[in-house]
Amino acid sequence: MIGIDFGTTNSAVAMADEFGHVKTARYPSGETESETFRSILFFVPPQNGMRRELSAYAGPDAIEHYLHAEDGGRLIQSIKSYLANSSLKSTSLFGKSYRFEELVGYLLRSLKTAAGKSGIPIGTKAVVGRPVRFVGSTSHADDVYATKRLTEALAMAGITEVHFEFEPVAAAYSYEASLKKDELLLVADFGGGTTDFTLIRVGPDARKRNSHERVLASAGVGIAGDSFDAKLVRHLVAPLLGRGSQWRLMGKTGTVPNWPFAKLEHWHHLSFLKSNENMETLRSLRARALEPDKIELFIMLVTEDLGFQLHRAVQHAKYELSVKKKATFSFRVPGIHVSQTVARAEFEDWISDELHAIASCVDQMLKSSGVKPSEVDKAFLTGGSSFVPAVREIFEHRFGSDRIVGGSEFTSVAKGLALRSRDLSNRKPT
């Protein structure tokens, strides 16, 4: 009775017993434990040119080895975001090609092993979450392709009997566990790469129906926490490192090219700038820049592989803006000391397009289902970005603050998947 929430940023595993009691796997994280497993891989290159299998790490171990690596390596994050991308079939790691499904399979196998060490053994069966709309998916064919790749990767991890469930539907199963009466629930699940919505009937009587009868509508949009982080980097961080500054070119001055800073918006893309050609371009840019010190900081950020640390500081600022009207972004490592104050109102202006897309998706789903906001009993918000005040306002405006609920924001999907697995296991064959 296992549920697996394979997420863009974090993953989680839960197990439900026959009585409906749910336990989540816990993973060592520094001196503490976490209920989530970072969806991240780190590959260490062969030493001294010797031919051998790559040393690979996943989750917290990947972060730890990345931060202390002396000989570099290759960091891969947000791999789930590429499931629907048919142009990405393989990648080269230190001269050897690996299929995309192999990388996903290794991450899932590592998650499975770590969950087992936590006391939650994963066999060959599991209920696995999936987004309503995969990142980059524009058609049913894309959806089928992404699901097929994920199924193959799960099989490589030894999970061969898979039942997929929409992630917001799983969150609804978690929410309804304590209900005494039926409700019409709107679930908003904010992940790292996607935001998914579902209108579903929950409660003691609704539980007796199958999931297809219970779900009134589902929708999704390829916008979530990573998109918010990228806007903070673009408007708050990148200008401190030279974005928008001036340089001399052919006797004239102009704005420096933007393309290097676009890589900065997704920290795992920053390593792409380390090629000899790109580094030579950056050094030439520094030589002609009117503010060369800023470009020098950017070069140092790239050469020292500080993308992860930078984005950790960005996420801290985002968290601060969720609880305060103003926050200070501060990034301090040897050789780089930058800081900037940002107001919540500025941040909300930067993410206005994303907020509009989320609100439009909710409205369209309600319209297509014929459900009025007044008919929705509760709106259940889950996932990290559900804490962003401007996001919550979207739902408070439509349903009222008294109908907004939450809880277990990072594990509700995994817990609901485990409960769904229990229901399927208890179902008598017809």
C-alpha cells in the first residue's frame, strides 16, 4: 500500500496500513530528518581518465557531494520537467551517453532504496502521482509519451505494477481522511514545475464511488515554484551581476547581452556556461563592460559552480516575502558579497503573468464544469508556493478566506497516494 510522489523539486513516499494509518518515509538531511527527498542527481567524473562506471548520488547525498566536490561533476535537477520533451532522448556524461529514462530510473531507484532504509519497503507495486499536465505538454500525444517514459523509468527501479493518479486527486484523498460529511473540494497542488487543479467530491459517501465518478474537472498549467524563483533571479539577482549594464562595442555603448543571465534563472543550467567558448565570451564581456566588477562576480559564480547556493538564497528571500512585506536577498560566499532589499509588492509585480495564468486556469476549470465558486465547500492548497500571499489571494477572492484550508503541504500528495493504494488493494474483484 505504497504511494510515490515523484516531484520536480522534491519527492516523497508514504505507506498506509489496512486501517488507513499513514506513515511517510524520512530521510537524513544534515543533522535532521526530512519527509522529502530532493529530486536531484550528481555524477562524479572518472578519476585520472580511468575507465570505470560513474559514481552517482541522489537526493541529500547528491547535494552533499556536490557542495564538497573537488574535481567538479555534473548536477541534474528538475528532470521530471523533461518527461514530455521528445527531443531530449539522452545526455552525455563524461564521454558516455545515457538514455533519459536511465537517469530517471536511477533517481527513482535511489528514492526506493532510501525509503526502504526508513522502514517503508517498496516492492513491485505502487500508486504513483502524475501532474494533470506535464511540463511542456501541448497535446494528448505528449501526455502519452511522458507517461510511457515514466512507466519505463519506474520499471528500471523495480516498480513494475503501477497505477497512476493525478496529484491533486491524491491530495484530496489525504484531505478527506478526517471528514465526517461530504464536500465539494477544489484542490490546488503547487509543485516545482506544474500547478494542477481538481474539482472533486470528498467525504464518507463520496469515498464509496470510483475516482472517475468523483472528479468533476481537472486542469493544469506549466507554472509553479520554479517560475517564481526565475523571476526573482531575473529582476533582483541578475542586475547585481551585470544584467542590464552597459558595455563598449565598436566605439558605441549598449546593453550587455542577456543570454548568459537567462541561464542563471535555472541554477542547474549555469554549468552550461563553463565551456571554453562561453567562458571566453564572458571574459571579453568583462573587458568591455562599464561595470566590470559585476561581470567578474558573474564569472566567479559560474567557475565556482555556485548556482545551488545562489538559488538557496533566492528561495530564502521568497520565503521571507511570504511572511513579511519586505525581505533582503543576501548571498555571501568567499569572493562574492551581494545583497538587495525587495518589497513584496515588487515581487508580485514580477510574477503578475504567472498569477494571471493560475487564476485563468482556475476560472476556466470552474466554467467548463458548470460549478460556481459559491458551490465549492473548501479550497485545499498544497505545495510550497501555496504560502505565497498573492497566490492565496487568488483563492480567497473567489471562495473567501474561511473556505481556504491546507496542511502537510509537502507530503499530502504522497499520503493521498498511499490511501489510494490501500483502496485499490481492498477492492474486491468483480
